[in-house]
Amino acid sequence: MTTIPDIQACARGLYINGQWQPAHGGRVIDVVDPSTEMVLASVPDATLEDASSAVEAAASSAEGWRNTAPRKRSEILRRCFELMVERAEMLAMLISMENGKALRDARGEVAYAAEFFRWNAEEAVRITGEFGTAPAGTNRIIVDYQPIGICLLITPWNFPAAMATRKIAPALAAGCTIILKPASETPLTAFALAAIYEEAGVPPGVVNVITTTAPGPLTAAILADPRVRKLSFTGSTSVGRALLAEASKHVISCAMELGGNAPFIVFDDADLNAALDGAMIAKMRNAGEACTAANRIYVQSGIHDAFVAGLAGRMQALKIGAGYDAATDCGPMITKKAVDKIDRLVADAVKRGAQVVCGGQIPNERGFFYQPTVLTEVPRDADMASEEIFGPVAPVSRFETEDEVIARANDTEYGLAAYIYTGDVGRGLRFAGKVEAGMIGLNRGLVSDPAAPFGGVKQSGLGREGGQHHGIAEFMEAKYIAASF
């Protein structure tokens, strides 16, 4: 049964030190439903003074949370998971309303987001140190792992629940206090989750949430405070570079999950239907608005035509509509600007010789929609070969040899995810070793898992989120003690 969220309850104010409050100056940010272009609600537009208050709250609660027993922290995180599962339908509807994604995808996101709390609840009680003898035999080597300190977490609009919990859960498990700055396009989910954390027992000041239309100045002010010791960002590579430069002024530890340009490679010996199923997941999850989305599809000549026909048939069958309509397969893009970018990339590819198999148009209706699109014969100099499409466009290119496709797959500054389909597992593993990417889907169109390290190489980022210890390790410092007894 669909649960309609209380939008106004999600827009009560900034969440600082356990209190809901307006922004200083009273300015607000309108949150727009991309399916209708109507304003859903307005949230506070934080100022530098609000940012300072958030840092003070995180600092005042730091010692208490750091000294909270791991078992207690674990139980609070577990309760966050349970509450998210209980309210999954409400959260999914809220995500669909402010983000536009199909309700099916929103439900999947909530389940994925909640898992970060369950996983890190289990890991919170397993943070251990090291003890050994120095090789010279002169002393003992003790390594203790301690919370890194106050963390600034900056998350994007495309997964407003999962991108937040993927950072918040390990930070809390490690014993850190945080300031979350969600995207101004999708703040309601972040505020709804903040209420859940409070109900689960997270003490005041441990989690603070602020929204702003001036992220540059606020981020700079927060990072300039010497008590802030960690920056974790998910977003574009261009913004990531600017944040790294700002953080370098204060020598702040950074974790960066940046842009992608994922190749999706299908060899002749692949199972055609499995490859098509995987392509639809890798390309069309969240309507293509994902950093792990298949951005360049390479299909070997022997299977190329059958793959294109199958892909076009599946894309044409997708129903476009409001995200919160249960019948919708492909919801709107986040903004008109996003639609205009997709249209520009398609027009550029066609101008350079690409052929439109299906789609390729902006529907003549209200909302930020773009037709699910398949292109073939996309040349290597097309803009979409080097830029993230971030939309429902599948550009397919033909290849002949393994050497040819590995060169094309690696011909990018990015290295987040890649997908390989082949009936030869040996070749798949060998080829996976050659692809310059932090994550590989081998005969699988989905790689994200809270139990696995998520992150990229090259210009796709620094560090990892999730995994057996990687996620928590990002929020801890190793302290070495040389001890003589």
C-alpha cells in the first residue's frame, strides 16, 4: 500500500543540535517535483552563521559519541535500519516526488540505503587494533584506530537516501559526528532520515543537516574550522577537484566518489538475453542518472545487430511518466538543464554520424522528460563518448577484437565502473584485470553492495565506501604506540 509522505514535516527546518530551525535571514529553497514542475515545499537556505552552528553542535557532541560503547552505537544503527524498513514505502514515495525516479527504483534505493545501517551496525563492534613485536625486538608495536573527528558529508541529488547513508552509517559506527549537506534539489529525503536517526536514539548534535544555495562559501567556512577533519563528497569530478583544492588548504582527509564513463562490453559468446537484461539495469536504473550507468556500450560484431534489436525493443516498451505512478518505468530527469544536456549530446552524436534506432526526442509534455533512446554507429569523437550522459540514452558501438575494445574502454579520464559479458569466465576475469575501473560487473549489470568497496580510479575518485572494513576505515585514524614493558 502506497504511503503518502508528510511533505511539510520533512521541510520543518535545518536540523542542528537535535533542533529544527529556520535559516538566519529567513531565505528558503523551493523543492520542485520534476514530474510536474510544481513546487513541493520550501526548505531553509542556510547561511554562514548556520554552518558555524552546525560545526559547534558537532563539536559539542563529539566526545560523548566517541566514548559511547561500540555495542550502544551498533544498537542505534540497527534501529535506524529497522525504522527505514518500517517506513520504506513512505521514503520511496518521497524520493519519487522530489527526485522523479520511478517508484520501483525508489523502493530499491530505500532497501539499499537501509542496508548500510545494518551492515555498519554489525561492523561497529568489530573495530579492532593491532599488537605485535618490533622486528628488532626492542618494543611492542600497538596500533589503535580512533574516530577521525568531525566530518563534512556532501551528497548528490540522484540517490538522496543511499548516498547519505553510505557515508553517515560508517561515520557513526566509527564514532564521528557529522554535518550533512544534501543537494538542494532533493533535501526532503535527508530531513526525513534525520528524524528517523533522532527516533532511533542518535544524540543531539551527532548528525546535523543543512541545505544551501551557496555551497561554495559554506563548505569553505566549514573546512576552515580546525575541528573538521574529514570531507566525504559524492558528485561531479569538476566539483570534486575544487573541493580537493579547498581541503588542501587545511590538510583535511578526503574521500571522493566522482564521475564515471562506464563501458559495457558484450562479446560474441555472451548470453544475449542475459546481456540485454544487464544492459537495461546498468543503463536504465534511475533512468540513467547514475555515476555507474553504462555510458558507452561496445558489442562484438557477431552479436551486435541482435543486441541492438533487442535493446531497442526493450527501451521502446518502457512507460514514461511521473515517478510516483506505479506504472512508470522511466521517470523524468532532475531539471530542465539536465534534459537540455542530454538533447545536446544526442544532437551532437547524430551530427557526427550516429543513427537513432529509437527515441531521441524531448516529449511534448509537462515535466523534465526525455525519451529512452538507442543510438548506433556513435563515433569516438562524439561528446557523449567522453561526457557522462546521465540520462536514458544508450549509445552502441561495434568492435571486432579484444585488443581494440580494451583500448576504447580505457580511453577516458574516468575509471569508476565497467561491465563485461562473456561466456568464457577465464576471458572475463583476464579482461577485468585490464580494465581501468574500480568496480567490474562480470556478467552482471549491478555492482553496488554495502558489503563491497565502492569507488573508482583515475578521475573517478579517492578512497572507498562500504566493504568489510573500507567504509569505516575512511572515518578513522591509525595511532601507533611504541611500547616497552
